[in-house]
Amino acid sequence: MVGSWRVWQVARVVRDGGLIAYPTEAVWGLGCDPWDELAVLRLLALKERPMEKGLILVAADIEQFDFLLDGLPEAWLERLAASWPGPNTWLVPHQGLLPEWITGGSDKVALRVSDHPLVRALCAEVGPLVSTSANPSGRPAARSRLRVEQYFHGQLDGVLNGQLGGRRNPSLIRDLVSGAVIRPA
């Protein structure tokens, strides 16, 4: 498995309620266990991000989102499956199955299945993760570990070392119900 020892160490930090940084396809991300309210609130405070904006959940494969996708129309499921893994984030009805600290009070949640090998390996260990760009709100997203350290020196509990995936821009965000593009790639 890709970076198995490093992945295992960072997975332990996540399971213990810690905040981590990790490389994604285009920028460095911050993450934590989405079910750990204290960890998510700490992440939001660190980023100076209002809860109302909601957060993206990233997974190793579509099956990790089965609990959210159960009962959705077949055409929607086919659309998701055709676009994952990859740089596609979808706003999906969460059917009341996720806490407000993830959804921001919206009836939809942002979901993505990564094609970055380290992110997939980490999510295979811990399940879906919060995934948000590693930057304080209003600042450019970190594209290096050095920038992550400059932004958050001493405030993270773990860092999964690795390379970015080579994409220039963060993932495309679309609404699954309407098909509308929310954020272009």
C-alpha cells in the first residue's frame, strides 16, 4: 500500500481526534474525523471558516458513501460512479444523516472520491474525512508543506508527507440534483 507506515501513523492521529494536513490532487488539505464535533470545530476555528459554509467529505471509494447514497435515484448514482475517483465534488442530499457541523445547515453535503493515492490510502484506513484547503480563509491554498507550516505552525497534530497530484485547480463542484456548476475546475 502507498506510504503504509506514514498513512497508518496519520490515521491514528485522526482516530484520536487530531487535525492533519495532507497532499491532494491540486493543493494541500486539512482534515479530521467528520464525526468528531470538537475536531471539526477546531479545524473551522483554525481556518477562520464559518460553519455555515459546510465542508467537503472525501473518501477512498464510492462505497464509503453508501450510507448517504442509499435510496437516491439510479441516474444520480450512475452520474457519481462515472465521475469518481477524480476531481469532481458533488453536492448530494444528505437525508438528515450528517451533523450540522459538516453540512453547515444545508440539506446537501459536498462529497468527493479522491484519485490521489495517499488520500485514498488514508480514507481506506479511517473512512471518509473532512477535506478543506490548507489555508486561513481568504489566503491562497497551500501548494507546499512549507506553506502549510507557515500558515499553521504548531497547530496541527499530524502531516501526511507526499506530493501533490499535479492538478492546477481544486475539484469542480456540481449540484447532483440540478447539475449546476457551483465552482468551476
